[in-house]
Amino acid sequence: MLQIRCKNNNVTKEFPEGTMLLDVYKEFADELKLPYPVVSAKVNNASQGLKFRLFQNRDVEFMDARDGSGRRVYVRSLCFVLYKAASDVFPGSKLFIEHPLSQGYYCNFKKKNINDPLTPADVQLIKQRMKEIVDEDMVFHRFEGTTEEAIQVFAERGFADKVKLLETSGQIYSDYYKLGDTADYYYGPLVPSAGYLKVWDIEPSHDGILLKVPSKNDPTQLAPTVDMPHTFEMFAEKVRWDIIMRQSNAGDVNKAILKGHASELIQVSEALQEKKIVQIAEEINRRFRAEQDPIRIVLITGPSSSGKTTFCKRLSIQLLACGLRPLSFSTDDYFVNRVDTPKLPNGDYDFDNIRAVDCELLEDHLMRLMKGERVEIPEYNFVTGEREYNGKRLKLKNDTVLIIEGIHALNPLLTEKIPDSAKFKIYISTLTSISLDDHNWVPTSDNRLLRRIIRDYNKGAFTARETISQWQNVCDAEDKWISPYQETADVMFNSALNIEFPVLRTHAELILTTVPKNCPEYTDAHRLLKFIHYFIPVDDKEIPPTSIMREFLGGSSFKYKR
């Protein structure tokens, strides 16, 4: 008999060896009275499906779709149902689950005859088949065998993307799933059966399909759809770059590395980014010199670890090449005194709140500078928590453009008295388009989290465990203070590179292993380790010193404030 401790209520019970998590949950269900349906569990802090069998004493925590790991299990399973339904209704079709969009997931769909467009009626047929699969409560079957056997399964079905991924994974054994007679590969667990997937919808979107999923806060309700045409276009641009480079998924990248093309991948990725920065600089220059409504301020924002600081420095260089004189202006110096900083419900200071910035003073200084006045600007003392005036005075010249970078840069409250015609707004993020395969996308937040873990660790600021523990709060603040304004940007810049994960693996692998197994942060550390192992490691020696990646890896030729 095994001793299984349920962490939801800290009660231990005995179970026979080999008991499934699903049966363990049934034993605890009545006393737990959890508010939402359970979809997965953490076993010793590692995410597992409810069909996972226990053969040793374990700690178990049951999760619903509000938890990050539970949500991934739910969405992953829903993607399989969508793929099977599309395959059943349109044999020979191709489904590409490309990226998150509008609080759902955008899917590109190609019929067997690729010239036939996807119609709303087609989407309705797929939706009806999905409903039949869910109503039937079709079971997800997991199979484990040698990687060669899994490769054969997908080769017979014409899945070149999965074949390349498995061929380059370095794994001796691999598992895959079947839903009815449809086989697919996923790098994480699924729910036991389709009947668990009660909340979902699909609708036509940008010539493809938008898969709608439950709300993060209430999994019994659909997340509201948010129109994001600019974000979609940025993803579409990245997909076009991938086609140019012939690098759409991890298998493509790994194959190129094995053929000795890593250096070329780095050079082309960096060149494409620099080309985009040049285009942005030239547009700013054109609008700065316009006779009517010239711009005077460039506002730049983006989520944590998107590479905002390096982007600003590279943009400044290109603006100099256009004959402009960029002057960077830090919103950090306009923090209110610490005693006046808003607080979170738990009593901690809410430094991400727009009210943590003295918007009125900042805006007054900006308007006076734009009028040609000389202004003494403050400097924030992060030790004392107070603004100080140390004689730092600024006056703009005729060829000077102000650059303001910060999490609130696009928030209208920051510059509401300055006309929009005088502002050029830029949103930057790591909108990763590279996928593991056609049905396994890479969450953009994972890209940024890996960057931040490496940077924090190398600087001695935080351990990997500490960075992971803070990450959810970081993302919540981004959802509140950054994301609502990203669609107002004049231009979006994607800081992700196709070669990034092979390079990040070289740095992150050892750092992630420092996270103890007996802490909650191990869940994400374990998941990230499993994920980056799909990529063949690449040394960072050929990453140029001006690369955005150097902001996180170290070795940048730019100077950064501590």
C-alpha cells in the first residue's frame, strides 16, 4: 500500500500500488469540495495527467483550469479535439495551431486542395464534429514505445513536422496519443477524455480559426474575445520570416543545426531584426520632419524581458544615422516618493501601478521641453525612495527626439495632454512563432521567463526559484497595465529569434536544475527543462554584442543601468 498525501487538504490516505490519480481524486473528492472541475494534478510538484499511475509514496495536488499547469492540460486536450474534428470533416486537410491571439488560439487551416478557402460554413461543420466528440466523451489513449516506433506512426501519416522533432529529440522512448483512430503528439499530459472539455468555441478569424478557451479566472465561462489586428499582423510577419528561413518548427531548427547552419541562422535572424529597426527609425525620421503634425516623442513599452532596453539603444543608433538626436527619458525618475506609492491588498508596494508615477509632473516637463524651455528633471533615489533634484537640466534642440521607455509608456494617462499627432508609439514583445510542431506552439511568456531566469541568475539578483515565484505577479501586472494598450501602437516589434531556444538551453539547463523538487516553483522548472530539451544546444559565441539576446546572456556592448 502507498501513502498518498493530498496537498489540497493535507490529508494522507492509503492506496494500492499502481492506483491512477483519477481514482485517488475520487476518494478525496467529497471532502475537498473544489469550486471547479479538476483536470490534472501535480505529483511531487510535477504536472501529470489524471491517468498517471502511482507506484511510490507521493504528494498529490489536484488542479483545475485556473492553475497554469491545469490550463495547459485543458487547452492542449482541446487542440487535439479540434485537430481530430478537422481531420474527420476534411480528410487530407492540415491544421496549424500557430499562436495565442485575442485570449484564444489562432489556427491556420488548409484543405486538401489548398486553393479552396475556409468558409464560415466549414468552421460550423468542424464545430459540430467537435461537439459530437465531446458529447461522446471520447477517450484519450496514451501510448509509450521506442522513439523509432513513434516516428514510424507519424511517418505513415505524413507528419513530417513530428518526424523531424522526434528524430532530433535524442530520446530513446517517446509517447504519443490517440483519440479514436487519430494519432497526435503532445509534450505534456491530456485530460482523460473529451467529456472534460465543457467550455470552448471556435469561430472564423483572419482566414483561419480562433479556438476560444475558458477564462483564466472562471473556467466555467469563455474568455472574452478581444480584437487584436495589429498583434495578428506581427505574428503573420514572423511567420513570413520563418518561411523565408525555412524554419517553422523545432525539427527544422535542429536539422539546420546538425547540418552546421547555426551561424547562418544567427546572422539572418539578427539581420531581419536590424532591418525592422531601420524601417522604424526611417518612419520616425519621416514623421519628425513632416510639415504638418510632426512627432516629437517616441513612446516604447513591452512586457518584462522583451528586450526593451536594447531595442531602445539600437533604435537610437539608427535615429542618429538618420540625422536625429535621440534623448532617452526615464519614467523611473518620476516615481512618487515611496510613502505615496499605492499598495497591493497584501500590503506590498504596487510599483507597477500607473499611480506610482507622477504623471502630472512628467507631462508638464515634457510639454515645457517641447516648447523649447530648459527644464530641471528629477532623479529617483531607489535607496531612500525619494525624488531628488541634482541640477540635471535639459533643453531640446531642433533635431532632438525624445524617447520614453517604460511599462506605462502607451497608457493614455501618462501623456493625455500631449496630442497623439506628436507621439509615435512602439510595442515590443517576444511573440515567438517557432513551434515544436504543427500542433504544439511555444507560449510567448515561456520565452520571456527563460530570458529573465538567465539574466537574474547571472547578475546574482535572484535564484531561478525566486524568479519563477515572482513570475505570475509580473504577468498579472502586464495584463493590467501593458496589454490593454498594445493595439494602440503605431508599430510592433518582435524581439524573438528562431535560434533563441537552442542558445537559451546552453545557459538555462544548469540554472533550472537548481530549483528544489520540494517547492512549488519546481512545476515550471521541470516543464521548462523538458521543453528546452527538444532543441539541440548552440553556443552563444556568435551572438553579436549588440543583439537583444545579450541583454539576458551577458556580453553586450551596451551599458545598462543596474
